Amino acid sequence: MAGTAEPSAGLDTERGELGAHARRGMLWSLLNSGALRVLNVIAGMVIARVVAPEEFGTYTAALLVMTIVLSMNEAGLSVAVVRWREGVERIAPTAVTASFASSVVWSALMFLGAPAIAAALNAPDAVTPIRLLAAGVLLDGISTIPNALLMRVFRQRSRAAAQLLGFCVGTPIGILLASAYGAAGLAFGLVVANGVATATILWLAPMRPRPGWDRATAVELLRIGLPPALTSLLLLAVVNVDSIVVSRVLGVGALGFYALAFNVANWPWNLLSISIRQVSLPAFSRLADDRDGLEDAFAHSLSLATGLAVLGGILIAALATPLVAILYGDKWLPAVVALQWLALLGALRVLLELCYDLLVAVGRAGALIRVQVVWLLALAVGLPLGAHLGGIAGVALAQGIVAAAIVLPLNARLLAGAGLRTRKLAGALLPVALGGVAAGAVAAAVMRSGAPDWLALLGGGALIALAYCAAFLASGRGRAALRWTRPSAPGLAQKKTSSSPNASSSRRSPKRATEELSQAST
């Protein structure tokens, strides 16, 4: 009889080890994201003082092109390597070859097509920046597989070192050149940053596979990677179609203001999304066959990640005017009208990102593709209308309406179809709703107070945050979600069995095992 407990004990041990690796990866990912976010904010403040909105809009147009090409470049290879359930020694040579060959093709197309692309975006001065950033596509092809190998083993410390080193070398160069060469100087600095990061990743990678080729392996990698890659590409189109519309309809000057608003609005989203997604997909994937554990991990992740995102969104929306004036200067105040709407949208995007990773992990990537197509079509209709009627504020508002009224209900249906109880997930969002109502009331009072910018930003921000946290923690679900972030006791008791002499102490082990994975996701 005692032998019947051994498989469950092994499962608990495996879960505990995964939880420990994921927590360490989450910690380094969060520290890296936080450091980069702070450094990016500081760099953005300096850049805003150096370049005009039109130059920043031109650089944004070129960066948009590189971002889209990068998404098409890897064809899901990194996801396939991360999700590969066996050793990667057999697939790595083929993956390296495919990644590099693809990057050569796409970087050449980007370089040669720069004039036509710039004309299509109504950004004629973006030709040189686009051609400079084509080098970034080639660098991406070199680093994609080593980077995926680091992600696979939760080596976020190594990835953090590469990204921070690249930023610290390339960003000052870009800022120095921007004062003389505008958008082209910023683009060159980004290429330098990518080059330094790529070299560091190659040095720190757990293995350096040599190029090779096996047709059957390539087909298998594409089978695993292409569905989520297509979904990611569609999601990327969803995220960036607003910039395309603003550039084409309103011009690069408006795109400069809109890009700054978008960047500021997405401070919470970038921090939380980047941190979560480094470990959520691997952790959710390994929990795919443990539906109860997956549901618990997702529900608590939902409470905490969305809760933080909503707080950040309310703070930015309420304090948009003093925030922009103090950090970027009065010349950027036209960005405020878009920032207020985009800040609230950023909170919703964190929720949708979590849904995306869970549905990919349980094999619902095909259904996600259909959702992304609907989302993109709705934006293709709504955003130009918003631009014509309300400028950059109309574009931001149209995005929020489409996400809340169309995309969120579709994701809820997919979650229910994957076996997750909608009622439980809705309950996980109750403390977020309570906090949002309380913080919104205080924010409205702060906005009407007419206080000086510094006082509104510091004092008003503190009051809004206190109101939100108090309401969030007033809910039992909010307190329960917060308790799940506490480190579990070392060691896992065996799962309860009818013959276990320590049945009373083993009742907690399944929950503890799930807690460890929930912590990794939150």
C-alpha cells in the first residue's frame, strides 16, 4: 500500500522543482524588466528633450517595420524549442540553420524595400532608419535559438545581463547621435545595443549548437511553432495597426505624440507582460495535463497581474498631464488626450496576454488565431474612423472599445471551452474591480483639485494607490491571492492516500505544489 504513494510523491517533487526554477526565473525576469523599464523611462525623457515629435515619429515608423519583420523572421522556432518535451540536442542544429537563413532573407527584403515601405507609411524620411534596423533582423537570427535555450532552462539572469549590457552600451550612443542625425541616430544606437546583447547571449548560452539540417526535424519544429507564431504575428498586427493608421492618416508628427503616449501608457503592461511571459508559457505548458492546478495558478495570476496593471493604468490616466509635463516637457502635452485612454487599455492587455499564454499551453492556438483575425478586422474598421473623428484620442478610444466589447468575451468563451470555470475566473477579478472603483473615485477628486503638477503627481498618486490597495485587500479573494506569493515551505509532503500514516499532514501537498507554479505565473 505504501508504494501507491510513490508516483504522487514523484509528481509533487517534480512540481516543486519546477516551481523553484520558475520562481528564480520570475525573480530575475522581474528585476530585468524593472531595471530596463526604469532605464527606458530615463532614456525616453532625454530623447524627448533632444528630438522633435516628427523625428520621434519617423523613428517609431522604422521601429514598427523592424518589429513586424522580426515576428515573421523566427517562424515560431523559439516557441518550438521552449516547448520541445525532449532533449534539444537533436533539434538545435536544424533550428539554428533555419533561424539564420530566414534572417538573411528578411533583412535583405527589409533593406531593399525600405523606400516603398516608408512611402506606404507616409514617412519618407524613414528610409535610412529602416535600412539601419535591417541589421537588427540579421542579429536576431543569430541569437534566436541561444535565447530560446536560456528561456527553456529559466536562465533569466543570463538574459537580463545581455539585455542590460546592450542597453547601457547602445542607448547612450543613440542619444548622442540623435541630436545630429535624428531618427537615424536612434536607429544606429538600437543596432549597437542588439549587437552587444547578441554577443552576450551567445557567450552565456547553455550550448552552442553548430548549424545542421534535417528535413523531418524542420517539419516538426514548424508544426509546433507555426500556429503560435501566426497567432503572435496577428497579435503584433493588432498591437501595431494603430501606429500604422496614425502614420498614414495623421502623419509622422501625430505618430510622435501617439508613440510617446503609447510608451507611457504601457509602463505597467511592459513590466508585467515581459516578466510573466518569460515563465508563464513554460509553466502553463507543464501544467497542461493537471487541469485543477492550471486553473488555480491561472486564477491567482489573474488577480495579481491584472490587479497591478489596473492600478498602474488608473494612476497614469489620472495623472497624465503632470506626468507628461514634468518628465517630457510641455511640447509633448498634445499626447495627453491619447495617453488617458491608452493607459486604461494597457490594463486590459495584461489580462489578454495571460489568456493567450494559457490557451497556447493547452493547445488552443488555432482558436486564438480566429480571435486575432476578428480583432484585427474590427480594428481595421474602427481605428481609421476614430482617427478621422477624434485624431489620436479617437484612435485610442476605438482600441479600448474593440478590446472590451469584442475580444474579451471571445477569450472568455475559449477559456470555458478549455475546461476552466468562468465563474471562478470572474471571482478572481472581484478584488480588482473593487480596487478600481475606489481608486477611480479618488482619481476623479485629484483631477478636479487643480493642485500643482508635482503635488498632484506625488500626493495624488499616493492617495490613489492607497485607496486601491485598501479596497483590493478588503476582499477575501484579494488577500488569498496575495498569500499565494509567499514562498512555500521547503519539501513537499506526499499526496494523501487511504493508507498513509501521515494523512493529516499530507493534505496540503497538492495545493502547495500548485502554489509553487502559481507563484511562477504571478
